[in-house]
Amino acid sequence: MSWLTRLLPSVSSQSEQRKGVPEGVWSKCDACSVTLYRAELARQLHVCPKCGHHHKLSARQRLEYFLDDVNYTEIASTLQTVDWLKFKDSRRYKDRLTAAKQASSENEALIAVKGRLCRLPIVVVAFEFNFIAGSMGAVVGERFVHAVNVCLKEKLPLICFSTSGGARMQEGLVSLMQMAKVSAALAKLTDHHLPFISVLLNPTTGGVSASLAMLGDVIIAEPNALIGFAGPRVIQQTVGEVLPEGFQRSEFLLKHGAIDMIVDRRHLRMRIASIVAKLIRQPEPTDTKTAIN
Amino acid sequence: MSKNFVDFERPIFELEAKIDALQNVSHENDVNLNEDITRLKEKSRQLTASLFSSLTPHQVLKIARHPDRPYTHDYIQGLFTDFDELQGDRFTSSGSAIIGGIARFDKQPILVIGHQKGRGTKQKIHHNFGMPRPDEYRKALRLFRLAEQFHLPVISFIDTPGAYPGIKAERHNQSQAIANNLKVLSQLRVPIICIVIGEGGSGGALAIGVGDQVLMLQYSVYSVISPEGCAAILWKDATRASEAAQAMAITAPHIKALNLIDDIVPEPLGGAHRDVAQMMQNLKEVLRHKLAQVMHYECDELLNVRYQRLMSYGALQSDVT
């Protein structure tokens, strides 16, 4: 059984829940509405073969697609979220956390692991958007720092997949300070000449964009991802004019010099492997995983 | 008293107006009303003390945003001598939401930087209401590097509603400008003292707010998002800012309790705007003490302590790494 077929059951059940598509072997593209054979969509890493739309992936799926295998070691997985402020809006933060854990099957909005990419040992962190919009509170900040520390100790490159609404309001100023914390940790990585590859997914905004996500030695985005500091709605309200077509999308960022490249998800794994190998002066890697296309 | 006052200051304002009137009458007609004036002054003092003894976070926010509150430029004038403003990001812009330059504090040369809100429509527009754009973070970065080059300690005044949310700001990569400052400040090889003097608005504040000592004035606020923004997201209703201010714990004592700042600088009765000279005096004393403290370290030790401080923000227990 290949890694892909192993994945399929969990992939299809999750997308069913999210989109409410009736049970079956067919799925609809969120963007072009074309009807797709579910197994084919999974084979394409959830990129629509017709229009190229990149559907959202969970952090786990992301890791499984990206790494050689699922034999990775989790970093700082036992950190517990703290309700610093006893925060309550329409719901208590505690209840929101419980719901987020159920919705995402993760205990926080970031997973950090040590694994292998084309046999190269690396550390990968991935944001889980289904956990309170991938927002960065103390656990996310701390887990990110732990991941950096593993890199420093074992001289490993770091790869981060960001998708986040920004800082987590429910943790007040503690969440803002995580921006300073993760940026300081990344400065250490720079000191030690260890590469940091930042991959921006749809959407990456606010405090995550304005800290770790924009500090990559190489910054890559998936196509058509919303990336920016302020959200488009806030900007529209402030400037009171219609935002230009494609504003804050990957292609806009590439054009204005904010990122190095846009890479289709189906080529991401090998593209990053090749970049990392060059930066750590290793031979060009070959794919160790069954070819996707 | 000035004619600017915020809602809950009204009773104080009315009393002060009476005192002013009596003083005028006394002066113009050469009659002695000293007894009445003294009595009213005492009453005003007591009223202020009682109002300010139990401010809600939302009231503190109003004081932090008070139109008469001293701004960065007032502190530069009040605390330092021989100020030379240095301008421009050296690329494209001379934006003034952040101002800075070199000056002397007790004869010691320092680099000063801070958000400037501006008074009056023209100045407000000139300073973009203290809301920095990417060019201004890059100008700040240039000045930080200048300080490092010439071994000048940095004193940073924080007073911004937040980074400016605009089309051009995004085009010029606001995120990168903020992120890069955070990274560079964490290793800048000179002592840095940051003081939140009014509003510490989110990433716009933090981008010049990473340092060896972070202080807040008694009635300043510091928050991850503006209370209006928070209310708009959580309750879909920006008018519930008061509840958001309460929920987010934005006042100095709350933030000190979370160990995110080092000290709170006391303000004169009724807030900094009621006695600017006294405010300058209070801050001057604290600054002398703090500057001596941070200048005591060897550079590598200073950076190590700064790093440990950053790592302590929201530090959590963990079984494994």
C-alpha cells in the first residue's frame, strides 16, 4: 500500500465534513465547481486539475505530503494552552479551545516535527488553520522556538508552512509578544547559517505575516494565496476605494518583490528539497517518494 | 485647563472653568477671592483623585488617546537637549509618523525615536496620525543601525493607533518591514529602552518596541489589536470597544502582571496632560535609573539578557523538546 492510498480515507472524510458534499466518490472544486473524481483530486494533492485552485490542507496532510514518510518526531507537542486573561467574548476562550481541538484534531494551531525530506533531516512546522484561524498564541510561539532550538542543536534547516489570521486576540498582549519572540529565535538561525524556508499558504496575514512568515531566507507562496499585513476589509474601510484586482495575492507579492517564487503544490516538495540542498551544500536530491504526476 | 476634555473629565473641567473665571474676576476687579479659589482647587483635586482612583480600562484608553496628552516630540523637548532630527528612509520616503534623531540626555548622547501623532489637522496629516507605513519602519531601522554604529543607547517612545492599513503600505510590504525590525532589534548591539507613552497599537508599536527595558506610563495602553478592531471581529460591533478593552487587559498594571513590561511610570494626578512638567520630571528620574542599569552590561551579556527576556514572553512548561 502506497503512502497515498493510506492517506485517502482520512482525506476524503475530512473534505466531506467541510464542504458538505454528499457521500460518494465525487467532489466539487471550490473555485470552478467542476466535478472531480475524489481519488484523482487527492492524487493531485487537492489541487484542481482543471483550474489549478489549491484547496486547503490540514497541517497533518501537509506534513504527510511534504515529508518522505510519517515517521517524524513531534517537537514540544505537550505544551498546554494557557488562558492568561480568562478571556470571554460571545464564548469563553476555554470553550473556543475545546471546539478548536475537536474541529482540527490538533491540540494547537502549529505542529512542529523533525523528519526527512528526500532523506535530508529537517525540521518542519505547519500551521493548522482550523485551530482558531491558525492564530499565534503562546503555544504557537513557544513551539516555534522549540523547533528553532532543535535546528540550532542538530544543525538542521527549518521549513515553515504558514496559514494564519495573525496574533490570537484571546491571549492579549502575550500573543503580540510572540512576534518578537519568534523573530528573535530566527535571528539565531541566521547567526548559525541555517536556512529558513518560509512557505506562505492561503491565507497568511497579521502578526504571523509580520514576523516569522516574512523572515524566510527564501520565501515561497502557493498560487493565489491571500498574503498581507492588514486584511482587505480593513484596508477597504480605511482607504474607501475599491481594491485593485489581485491585491494581496501571491502574484501581486511576486510582482512587487515581496517573495521569491510561486510554486504549485504538486512541485513544492521537490522544489524545496532542491533549494535546501543547495543552501546546505549537499548533492542535488532525488525523489524518494512515488511520483505524483 | 485646556478646552479639550474626554467625557468623564467633564465635572473636573467644569470646576476648573469656574476656578479660571474666579481668578479672572479677582484679577480684573482687584478683589481677593483666594479663599474661594483655594477651596475650589482642593475640591477639583479631590474630584480628580476620586475619578482616577477607579478608572475602567476604556477610560484609561481615553486618557491614553487624550488630545492634550504629551506626544513624542514633547518628551524630546522636555527630557533631552541638543536634538537633531534625522529624516528619510534613504530609499523613497521622508514619512513622519515615526520621528527620530540624536540628542543628549544628561549630556550623554543618545538616539531617540518615536511615533508622532501631531496636533491640529495639518500636523496630524503630516504625521499620518502616528500610523507608520513601511518606509517609516525602514527609516527607524536606519536610525537603529546608526545608533549601533556610533554606540548610542536608543530611547524609543511608543504612541500609535497601529500600522497604517493602506494599499501602498501593502505594496511596499508592511509585514516584512515590521518583521525585519523585530529581528534586528533583538540583536542590536546597543542598549534600548522603550516607553509606551500613549497608545501601544499592535505590530505598529512593537516594530520599535523591542528592548532591554520596556516601560509604560501609568495611563498608557498596549494591545494586540485596537479595542475597536477586536470588538468588530469578536462581536461584529466596533461600538463594543469598552468590553473589548476590558477583556484584552490593555492597561499597564495588567500587562505588568503578565511580566511583559518592566515598570510603570507614575503620572501626575489626572494624567500626564494635567501637569506636563511633573510628567517630564517623573520620567526623567526613571530614565536616569534605567539607562544606568542597561549601560552597565557588556554588549554580549546585554544581548543574552535581551534574548532571555524575549523568550520569557508567554513561556510555558514543557515535558519534551
